Amino acid sequence: MNYYNNYSFVCKICKKEKAIIKIPSQRIKVCKNCYNQFFENRIKKTIEKYKMFHPSDKIGIFLSGGKDSSTLLMALKKLYPEINLQAIFLNLGIKYYSEKIESYVRDFCQKLNVPLYIHNLVEKEGYKIDEFVFTHFKNKICSACGTIKRYLFSKIAKELNLTVIATGHHLDDIVSTMLALFFQGEFLGLSRLEPVLNPFFPNQAKKVKPLYYIPEKDIIYYATLNDIPVSNLLCPHSEKGPPKKIKKILDELEKENNQIKYQLLSVFTKKLIPLIKSQNFYKKESFVSTCIKCGEVTSSLNNICSRCKKIELLNKTENKTLELTYEEFINCTKNLNSNWILIDLNNLKEKNLLESSLRKLHKFFIPYKNKNIFLIGEDPEEGYFLTLKLRKKGFNVYNIKKENT
């Protein structure tokens, strides 16, 4: 999709090149170079205003394959060509998804000539995010994944001697999360959404948000104009949590008041967060110690961090199989008598069920609730993602991967 046009007049800033894009906040139409300069200068002002990093810092950027972290990496590389940048990718073991995203990230870092460190969760930690479908977190995998990633941010930062971690959180992310936490009464979490989060513990990296004042739409424009390779793949575990729903509401409000997001951000950062920090509960709950199992920082009262508690859940489940080869399927069914069913995905396609709502899928599969369900089709990725969906709904289902795929 193109987010820019070839206007019949020249750029309002340089008055030389043809205008191709509008800067919403300035209500002017500009050329590519002037838009880039405007966008990058806003980031630079934020960095300098909050003294986010210094020339001696080693800055880590965790890439997701999406527009935000990729845009941040490119902008920092252009603004500070001499600074020590380190890209990091967490391969979370989400089958048929993580490997594709890793390929995007590798190519992008090679293009920018930025060193890339890859942390493979399966190889280095011995588990994968998909396996949480076997725990009570099966319908809250984004929550479990967030805990794992925060733990790895801290761990990898120490391994790579990072002094700063820069994240791609933008204006829309910040404001929608602030509102979600406010409605939930999570004031401690809300107080940590400032542009700079200084370490709570010695040897931790400082966390900064250089895109703090940048609207998401502006990032889309920048990524499109500069041909930043952005994955359009959707994580099979993605959930529509409160922040995503609030984002839609804010977008509607913005049509009537184009400053609404900035106004809300100002109220939170200048009034509410300082008020929260002045309270006794903030000072008490800000206490941290080290986890007795992994040695990382935790605020848990029993000194076992959230990540270690979740890994304990995984370890209690012996069989975490989601996909079988055809030979494994044959051997498995020999011991199941008649308590199983094989479903051809082509039949589901003919019934238009694969692209239908989860409610319709549930209705179709409910007669087989007490059976072992095996899915087979031409596309193993399609079957695997459906397996994850059905596992979250309590079905005992496996995907069959054909030998030639």
C-alpha cells in the first residue's frame, strides 16, 4: 500500500523537490528528504532532551521484524553513525513464524551493516513459546511471552555488555498502554512508561524510548519511504488485548482532536506519574532483589521471578507434542483404538472454515472434544497454526507434517 502521492507542487520546506507526503502535525506537504529530516530530528530532540545515551554507550535494539524496531535502528544508524549499535533478535521458537522473521532481520542488519546477535530460545533455554498452550497461560500467551522477553532483555544485556536498551515504543503504544493500565489500576506499571527507565539494580542497562513522541502513522510513512523491509506476518499467538482496543478508540477521537494523544501523554507524564512516585506504595513496591533460581532481578516477595515460575509450569508437562510426522502419526494411532479422528484441511477449506471465526471452528470441532484430533493438509504451517488455536480451546489436536514438506 502506498502512503504517499505525487503532488503537483513542490515541497513546502525546501521548495525544490516535488512534494509526495503530508506531515499531519504541521499540515504541510513535503518531499522525501525533508520528511526524513523532520522525522529524524524529532527523534534526535527526544534523545537529547532526556540524555538517553552518550557516545561511550553500547546500545542494544531488540528487533521484531516489524516497522517500529526496524525504523528505530535505521534512524539511529543515520543520526549517530559512529555510535556502538548492537541489534538483537529473539527466536522464540514459534514454529513457521520465528524462522521467517529471523530471515527478515538478518537481511536488514546486513543491509545497514549493524552487528546482529541471535538468541534461539529452543537451543539456549530448552523451551519454546508455543509450549505454553499446555499450561493455564494458553489463552494469555502474549503475557507469558512478555515475561520471557523482559527476562531475556536483562540477561542478554549483561552478556553483551549493553549499557542502554532502546525500544521501538511509539506515541500510540505509550498512550494506549497508559490508559489500559490506568483503567486496571496498575499504577506501578504505569509509572514505568516514562521516556527513560533507569536501572533498579547495579549492572542493569538503562531502557530508553526514542520514538516516545512519534505517532505510529509517521513511522509507517518513514518505513514506506525508505523501503525498510517489514514483515507482514502476524504472530499466531497475537491477542487483541486492552491496549489494542484502546488504540482504535484513540484513532476515532483523533479525528475530532488531532492533539488528543499528546494531551493525554502530557497529563500522564507531567501530573499522574509524579503523583504516583510520591506515594508510599510506590517506594515500597519498587524494592527489588535477585531470583534464587536464575539470579536475575525480581520484585517477587518469594524471590522467584515470574519467568522461573512460568518455566516450572512447562516442566510439569511431560508431553508437549504439537506436530507429528506421518510415520509418528501411524505409530501413535495404533495405541489409541478408535478414539481418534483424521481431518483433511482441504475439507475445511471447502467449508470455508479455515478463515472463519474461532466460534465457527469451535462449533465444527466440538463433536470431537473427547477424541484425539489429527490434522493433515498440503500446507503444514496452516495446520500447525490451527493446531495452536484448537489447543487453546482445550482440544487434544496434532498437526501432521508430510515428509516432503
